Amino acid sequence: MRILVVNPNTTASMTATIADSAMRVANAGTEILAVTSSMGPVSIEGYYDEVFAVPGLLIEIAKGEKAGADAAIIACFDDTGLDAARALANIPVVGICEAALATTAFIAQRFTIVTTMERSRLPLEHLVHRYGMSGRCKVRAADIPVLSLEDPNSNARDRLRSEIATALRDDKAEAIVLGCAGMADLTAELRREFGVPVVDGVAAAVKQAEALVTLGLSTAKRGAYASPVRKPYKGLLEDFEPGKLIAK
Amino acid sequence: MRILVVNPNTTASMTATIADSAMRVANAGTEILAVTSSMGPVSIEGYYDEVFAVPGLLIEIAKGEKAGADAAIIACFDDTGLDAARALANIPVVGICEAALATTAFIAQRFTIVTTMERSRLPLEHLVHRYGMSGRCKVRAADIPVLSLEDPNSNARDRLRSEIATALRDDKAEAIVLGCAGMADLTAELRREFGVPVVDGVAAAVKQAEALVTLGLSTAKRGAYASPVRKPYKGLLEDFEPGKLIAK
Amino acid sequence: MRILVVNPNTTASMTATIADSAMRVANAGTEILAVTSSMGPVSIEGYYDEVFAVPGLLIEIAKGEKAGADAAIIACFDDTGLDAARALANIPVVGICEAALATTAFIAQRFTIVTTMERSRLPLEHLVHRYGMSGRCKVRAADIPVLSLEDPNSNARDRLRSEIATALRDDKAEAIVLGCAGMADLTAELRREFGVPVVDGVAAAVKQAEALVTLGLSTAKRGAYASPVRKPYKGLLEDFEPGKLIAK
Amino acid sequence: MRILVVNPNTTASMTATIADSAMRVANAGTEILAVTSSMGPVSIEGYYDEVFAVPGLLIEIAKGEKAGADAAIIACFDDTGLDAARALANIPVVGICEAALATTAFIAQRFTIVTTMERSRLPLEHLVHRYGMSGRCKVRAADIPVLSLEDPNSNARDRLRSEIATALRDDKAEAIVLGCAGMADLTAELRREFGVPVVDGVAAAVKQAEALVTLGLSTAKRGAYASPVRKPYKGLLEDFEPGKLIAK
Amino acid sequence: MRILVVNPNTTASMTATIADSAMRVANAGTEILAVTSSMGPVSIEGYYDEVFAVPGLLIEIAKGEKAGADAAIIACFDDTGLDAARALANIPVVGICEAALATTAFIAQRFTIVTTMERSRLPLEHLVHRYGMSGRCKVRAADIPVLSLEDPNSNARDRLRSEIATALRDDKAEAIVLGCAGMADLTAELRREFGVPVVDGVAAAVKQAEALVTLGLSTAKRGAYASPVRKPYKGLLEDFEPGKLIAK
Amino acid sequence: MRILVVNPNTTASMTATIADSAMRVANAGTEILAVTSSMGPVSIEGYYDEVFAVPGLLIEIAKGEKAGADAAIIACFDDTGLDAARALANIPVVGICEAALATTAFIAQRFTIVTTMERSRLPLEHLVHRYGMSGRCKVRAADIPVLSLEDPNSNARDRLRSEIATALRDDKAEAIVLGCAGMADLTAELRREFGVPVVDGVAAAVKQAEALVTLGLSTAKRGAYASPVRKPYKGLLEDFEPGKLIAK
């Protein structure tokens, strides 16, 4: 089984963190294909960055499917481009936020997502609502830029710890969800430190993707995720040819 | 006052319909600047098309703001790219779906959106939910491609009529919302024919945009719509330079 | 175009504040007809006062419609008597709370209403819920009687400022809605002071009423707002003749 | 114990039906004081009629409380004036819709209200939502004027039966709630005929009112139901003196 | 009329407290049959204890119905086994949590349940949601074991008082619901002390049970509460013979 | 890795069906321990049967955990006893309904559960609501007893097919969830026949259980699922000793 993991931002070092997290939990027979989008912003912080990350993401998903991937994972906690990717692909596509929430729901009744920037908090609250978890999941921002997580000199990890402590005390959170793919390498450490379940969306998504493949399930194509209709495109995107991504 | 109206698909004839609807209801002192996106698909039907329409839309919004527009309207009923446009622009941005729903809520307790394709129905149900109207607004699809509305030989308008009749009978709809910018020119005719309020989102959005400008209100910038951070982009988008769209 | 603005309490000085706010934002061709109800309490604070304000309000709306008004505004933030007014009138009727919320929803994802008395807080929470905004709008009371807003010796405005500051900090409000018609004259000052959008319902309602008139839309009459049936009345109300308010 | 039952419409024959239903279920020691409002419309059908029924209703409640009633019931299925009555009175006040729903919730998971006119359907749906029963209770209108229930020559009762049959089949209703005080005398007959629980709000409210009195519970006065503030009134209502209804 | 009150835990001294509360409010003609379950844990604190309390509870309900009880009350605030009891019995069955919430809803818009242990808080929040009260009722735990309420040397009652004070201040609760049958004897004292309505579920349930009996209403049997099908049982339960509890 | 799969009814032939479904999808290194509860009803149809199935279920879960199982699955679509099992066990516990819904949510926006008996429909609607899927998942009953699925002479499978066809047409379901563990063997056949994703909860639960084990996640123990307190039990259950199930 081959699972494509797309980092939809263009920072390769973050892809390495993501790949490492994915490979740690993959089944023996699962091949993880971790790719960095070749097009778009270096990090995704809020609505504007998402827009310019999605075309590159879709290119990678189309390429991956053609190359034989059995499932795809979008490794950004905003589940950037998830609906479009599902419409495009015939293989199942999993977002790391939805995977993290679905997984945590099996082990806790109340939990909190701790994410990076305040500007990502409301988009995540919107996802929480969409995934039916509003009554049980809160969202907090530690006020740390995404890339600061990779900077050994920043205080990003201290701020993250501090926000987790607040969530445990004030939200009575029973478990913590890490709200950024770039936090994946901290999972084990934070579990030990806080003594509660800490969930990383990348790892969770790998297991969900493997599950769907083994179960023989893929995206339903008779409703909102019907395959896109090929149609003419104009302007810059004419060269870019989005219509060609659509499998015949 | 200058109101920018962006047709985010690349079909100029549809922009003409939109501009006509906008100009009919604009105040005497309002200048309508209707533009066709120069980049993207010829029609927007579902999640996939949306992705490739948004970059072109944002370019037009940034250009329009720089050229002195006081507000911007996104003239696609999916409210395509609305959140990103609000983050980008300092002028207010209005979607035609949200404008139509907000307007209809002043005159009816129960109403129905009639849109084009089944694949757009669930995205619109999602918007209805987001705008707090789930309890009072249903969505129906007449199963007609967007561009067929412009084809005098298609039966698109008959199917639309038939679905409106069903909404009035089965949903007990008190008013009808036209779920596609390309239906704007039918508003008056359908009102006469069915004897109920029929709401066109383009016209509704013009009035909401004028209202915001006159009231001196623009997008709040302290939460989810904080201005995007300028950051490096890679790939095709490096030339495209999304960072340059962000006003300093 | 003529817009009737009814102050449903019987304090003429508050009508002056309301009229001033309405006229500032009205279009060049719009005539504002601001009237004080001739019947009822001097201020509306909670459920009991509402009851005795509505008959006088309906009289003014019926008189205004007969005199040629194109739309009517109910200038009390409880949207007092709104449903009955819509059933009675054939012109559109707009409440200042619903107008303020609909308007603010175009520029902010999270916002807070700051109102006068605690006893008005729950009725407003009920409106917020009805208008589909529970997830994004909080309500706070500054604990100030309505008429104290007009008293230069009261500390009402200081308390209002203090509650706004709390809303910005604790609710992470992106915008503030002024929860009483009597606060309309403070809008500009508070915007400057707090640097966030501050929305006055009176001004917002004027723009919504103008919009409905220009769009040719009025209350749907096939459901809950069907015109009332004329029927016999007894007691004091026999002389008052509510049946005569109903247009034939 | 003395329970005041106010018929807020001015049709004495309907009060007789209500009184009969109330007395059948009252405890041995309970005195039922059934009164007809002396002021307002002969029947309450929709929002407009409600407005003119409430002042007369509040007069009766104030009089009843002064005369020693231990609790009050508002015997109109719209729960007309309930919030204002609770603010005014120091004795508990019960609406027949809320009593019927609360009672039915103990014996069925899914149920349907069958009411009179279509124009009352949406106000009742609003109450159902307010009372937290949206997920389990539907509302249907049999399209019969309220007073036709008293007319032996009308087909009102046949239409009611037909709508109940539809509710049992299409809604999978487990129980039926009669959505008008004027249907109270049909309860026993309809139970026999349909073999399911049929709930009359008047009878249900008597038991709830008795319960509150025996339990020593009355309306909480520290929030939305704080006693109204006495204040000046103008116009017709000056003579009517609503301020005098408020107990010192 | 005979009302069976089952204490589903096996602590007879708590049954005495419950019986006392029930008898204080029962009608003159009502006989209270208070029984202690003969099987199960000495107190019910959370999901695990509930499981082992239900079989004993159902035995008592079947015995009580056979012995002529007209209605049954489950006197544990978790409404332990309520759905199964309703399916089994032909007499109406009332839970003390649902009775307390339904009763309080008639006298307050916002209220708070104060219960014993944190592990019972989420099950009660779940009930609050199920009964449609999420928007108006909060749940707090005083962190006191159930049986400590009976221990004169524990500080349980002080902690309870302290949590009530917090609810009144922070939740703006208008009334307090006592979240454990073992608190019933404190009702009068706490009312005097805090000056707000304090509701005991046992007493509330007695009045609801009497109401249902007088109204001639019992559990609807055409949906979720259809009588169980008699079927073979294996293991320990074969001797216990649950099938025999089902009335033919 | 060892996954315990408990059939909480006492019909061994159904356990065989369940075990077969589980083993088909288990990873190479996963050992499936399928056990039949030794205590309780032969099938679980509604609330009453659930009660008598749970003690036997908990015994098997405690035994399985002691014997080294890494996770446990409750193989009844009502998720019978799930909360109590989670409180009891230190290994993760997965219900087949929640696993099926969580899995289907990755591949479809709208879907329908088709279950056996009408009396199970409302309990399943309750689960759908609890799992946050009310807006996207409907429940239908094919009106077939659980054990008839095993009877080659019954028309159970035809009725199931017919109900699936109705769900696809009337609910616009994009995928079907089989609402009974006894339907697991039909999955592949129904997929071929209807050409849409068909989800079996047993298989889905195996993948979720494996995922949790690999991810190193187990039930959070600081909230509703805190380990039960050992306490005295009386009656039949004294011998049964539920306290002994609790790990020290």
C-alpha cells in the first residue's frame, strides 16, 4: 500500500518532520510518499495563504494518484483544499484535522486543539463545527508563527506548553490535539510531560488512510464529490491546465 | 462611490448579465465597475472549479482596491474566495449568497434557494449553515449547467421554473432565492409569474456594499481577517507573486 | 423614497437622537419620517414594557403606510413588535437589532452586543439565536437604564466604555454592536476610541430599508406574515379598533 | 389552592370549554378560576392578534394575583404574553404550549402538534425551538379557523382527524399534542379513536401549576423576569395605567 | 393513586431521605411506595455504576407495576435506566433529572445543576443536551462523593454551598437544581440561604408522576418504547430471567 | 497486536459472522479474539435488551484486558455499554456504530444507516446526534428482526435491499452504513449491487482499534472515563462482584 502525504506548504524541512511522524506509525507494508508542494507559500497561516497553496496541492495529488498511490493525506491542519481534492481524486483523501478529531473522539469526551496563530483559530473552529465536534472540542492559539516551531532559538515550544496547561485547567480538556503539522515531533514528549493523550494529526491521518484502503472504501462520487467537469480555462491557468489534472 | 463587481468565472457574457443587474439597483451616485476574472474556468460548478477561480478573483480585488473601489462584490453564488478576499482587502467585500440570504431574512421566515447543479447543492447547504439559516432555508438544484442559462435552445429556464414550483408547494417557501449569478436577468419575470418575492444575489449585494460604505464600515482586522503576512512563494506562484497583492 | 422610523417608546428626545442617526446615512433622495409613539412607556426595558409599546407602534406603522411610506423601521433594539408589524404592513419592516446583526456579519466573524440593562440581556440573546448568530455574537449589559444615556450627569457612558473594553478583551470581539437606539450618537466617537468597527442599528436599518425598497422586495404574505383577519374586538380595544389598522 | 386560568381571547364560550378541561383534572383541593379577558380579539390567530390580547391578559393576571391566586395559566397555545406575565407576577405562570410539550416529553420521543391555521404554524415552530424540542416535535396545521371548532356545522373536526392521521403515518409521531385550547374537549374521543396518547395543554398546565405551588416554586426574579420598573406611560395607555398593575 | 419511587442504589438510608422528600409534596390521596433496589452498588457515580444498578431497578419497577403502582420514579439524578424502564413498563416512568429540568424551565431562563462528582458532570451534560436545555442549563460538580452527603463529619455540604455561590455569580444562574437525590433534604435550607429557587428532582418527579396519572397518560408504545420482545437469555441472567419481567 | 471483539449478544453464530468480517480486514500482525458474551439476550433490539447485555459484555472486556488484549471492540451497532466499558478498561474501546460513522465521514457528506427494527431507529438517531452527524446522516429501519438475517428462508435481505434503494433515492445518500453487526457478510455483495460505498461497522472498528493501538492512544482518564471507584454491591450482583472487574 502506498500513501501519498502532501505538505501543501513549500517548506521542505517541515515535510521531513511530517514524513518522520507518518513513517513511525505506518504499517509494515505501507510505503509513505511524502512530497512538498512545488508551488505556494512557505507556510499556511489563515485564509489567504490557503488559496495559493491549493493548486500546488492538487497537482501533487493528481500526480500521486497517477503514480499509483492508494490514498492521499493533506498535511496541513486547516484541511486546506480537502473538498476539491476529494472531487478530483478517485483515491480516498484524508485531512489531518479531521483525522485527529475523529481519532480523539474515540478516547475522550472533551478535548482542545492548540494551534499556532490567532488567525488560524477561527478557521479551525469552523472545521470543528463542520466535523460535528463543537460541543466537545475547543480551539486555542499559542500565538506562534508556524515556522518558529522549527527555530531552536524561538520560545514557540514554551508558549505551546503554556497553552496546553491552560487548556487542561480551564477547558477541563481530557486530551490535547496538536493543531499544526509542524508540531508532530513533539507528540511523545508532550504526552510524557502532561500525562494525557496528545494527538498528532499526521499520524492519525496515516492510520485513517490505511484503514480506508484496507476497507476498500473511497470517496462517494454521486453527490458533492462528483468528478469535476472538464471545461476551458483562461489566463495564467490556461498554461497551468487544471483540466488536465482530471482523470478521464 | 465605486463598487467593484467581480465575476470570478471567465465568461464575459455572464459578466454583462451581472453588470446589468447591478446597475439597475445601484444608487444614482454609485459607479459599478464590473470585471471578468482573466484567469480560471468558464463557469464555477463545485469545489474543484472554485480553487482555480480564486487567484484570478483576488487579483481583480487587489487591482480594484488600488484603483479606488470603495467595496467589492464576489458575483458567484458559492461566495467563492470570500474569506481570503476579506483578509486581503481593506475595503468591505460582500458575497452574493450571503447578501441574498441576509436580505431575504428581512421579508420571509422560510425560503428556498434554487441553484443549478446537484454538485453545488451541498456547498450551498454548507453556506446556509454557516450563515445561520439552516432552520429556515432549503436548497434545491434544478440540474442545469451554469452556462445553459445563456443558451436560448436549452430547457434550463423551464427546469428552473419547475423547481421553483416544487419549492413553493413542498417546502412551503415564502420566497425564492436565485442560486446563480447567471439567473439575475430572470428576477422580474419570475416574480410576476409566481407572485412571491424572488431575490437575486447580485442586486442584493450591491445594496449591502453601498450600505457598508455609507455606514463607514469595513472588515474587522483583529481576528480571522487580519491582513495576510507577506512571505516567500515558490513555483509558478513565484512569478505570480501573491505577496505583491497585499497592501503595505 | 420615504422611510418611516418609529421610536416605540414615548420619549421625544430619544426620537431626535434616532432621527439624527438615520438622516446622516440616508441616501440623497430618501426622506426620513421619524415619529415618536404617542402611546406607551417612556423607555423599553424588558418584556413588560414591550407589551405596552406595541399597540402605539402598530398605529404609527399603519398611519405611516397610509401616508405613503415605502418602508418602516422599528427603532428599539428589542425589535419590539416586529412580527406583528410585518403581518400588518404591506411595506417592508426592519428591526434595528436584526439590521445591526445582518450588517455586522459582513465585516466580522465574532462580535458582541453591548446593551443597557441586565433584564434586556436575555431577550437579546433570544434574538441573536433567532437570527442564527448564536455561535458568533455575545451579549453584554452595561447595567445602565436607557434614559440615563441622555443624562449628562450619569456615568452611563463610562460604564458602556468599560463593557466594550471587556468585550474586546474577553470575548475577542472583532466588532461592537450598540444594543440600544439611544446610543446611536456615540458611534463615531467609540469607533475612534476603540479602533474597531462599531455598529449602530438605526443607521444599519435605514440602509436595509432603502435596499429592500430599491430591490422591490416586501414581506412575503403566504406564510407566518399573512395579513391579519379582521375580527371583532372587545373592551378598551373596541374603541381603539385594531381591526381598522388592517388595510383592506 | 387557587389556580387562575385566563382565556386571553374574548370568546366566553371558549372559556367554558377551557374551564371544563381544567376542572376535570384539578386536584380535590384546587379551585379553578377561569376568566375571559375583557379586552382584545375574539380569537388569536397569528402575531397581530397576540399583540392586542396581551394587555387584557396582564390585567387579569394582576387582578387574579391580587385576589389570591396561587398560580396562573395562559390558555392560548401560542403562550401569548408569557414572558411579560412572568415579569409582572410574583406567582408562577404557565403557558399551555410549554406545559403540553413538557408533559408529552415524559411519555414519547417523537410527537406532533396539530394546530388550527397555517399562520400559527411558524409561531408554534418557534416555541418548539425555544422549548428545546425541535429535534423531536413537528407542527402541522389543519387549516381550520379557531372559532370553527365551536361550529357544529363546520368540517373542522374532520380536518383535525385527517391531519392527526397524517402525523401518525408520515411523522411517525408516537403521541399527538392538540395545538389549540379550543380542542380540549376532544381529547378523550381522539385518544380512543387513534389509540395513542393525545395531550391537551390546558389540562397539562393545570397539573404543572399545581406542581409549582406545592413545590413552593415561583418565577426567579434575578434575571430576565425581574419585576418591571414603574415608569410614566403616555397616550391611551396613560388612562389604562399599566404601571398600576405592577405590585409594589 | 400509588407512586413507586425506586432508589436504584442499594443504600437504604438514602431511600429514607428520598421518601421523606417525596411524601412532603405528594397529594393527600397519593401513596408513596419508596423502595431500595436489592441489587447493585451502594451509590451511583458515573457510567460503570449505572450498569449494575439497572437490572435491580427494572426488577423493582416490574414488581411495583404488578403490585398496582400507577407510575414509577427513578430516584437517581443520572436518570439511570430510564429508557429501558419505559420500554418495560406500561405505567409512566419519570426520571428525577428530567423532572427537575422540566419544572425549573417554568420559572427560570438560565439555571445550573450542582452535582456531586466530576465523573457525573459529563453524563449530566449529556442529559441536559438530550432534554433540550443546553442553551440554558449549566452543570457543576462540587467534588463530593454521594455518600459523604450523609456523613455529618464531611465538609460535603460546605462544598455544595460554595459551588452554588459560584453558579449564581459566574453563570448568572436564576435558579439552582440539586443534582443528586441525596441532597433532597437540603432544599428548604438552601432556598432560605440563597434566596433563589432551589429545585429537588425527587419532589419534582412526584408531581410529574401524579400529573401523568391524573391526565390518563402513559408511555407511547408505537416507537422507541415498544414493549420488549420475550427472547432466550443465557448465563447468569438465565436464572435471573429478564424475560419474565415483561408483562404479557 | 491483539484485538478483542465482543459480540454482546449470546448468539454464537453471529459471532462467527463478526469474526469473519474482522479477520478479513485485520493487519497481518493483528490477532482477532472474537468472543460471545456468556450472559444476556440472544439478540439486542432496543433499550431493554441492552441492559441485560452490558454486564456480560463488561466481564468479557475485563477478561480480555487481563489476558493481554490491546484494544476492545463492542460489536453491536447500538454501541451498547460503550461508556461503561471505557470507564472500566485501560485499553481503548471502540463501538461499531461510532467507527462506521467516523469512517464514512471521510468519504461522503450525506449517508444513511439502514438498521433492523423500528425500535432501534431512535436509539441510533440518538447516537448519530451524539457523534455530531445529525446534519449528514439519516437512519432507516428495514423492519427485520436481527436473527432473521441468519435465516435463509426469511425475506430479510430483500427488505434490506429495498430500504437501501429508498435511501439512495429519497435521502440522496452518497453511501450506506449497515446498521447491524449481523449484516457484515453482505457488505461486498451490496457494494457491487448498488455501486456506492457500503460500510460495515465491524470492519471499520477493527481498523480504528488497530489505529489507536499503533498511535499509542488510550481512553483519557481525567474526566467522564475516570476509573470506577470500588464499592460494595448487594444482591445477586454481590456474587457477580462487579467491583472485581475493576483493575487495581
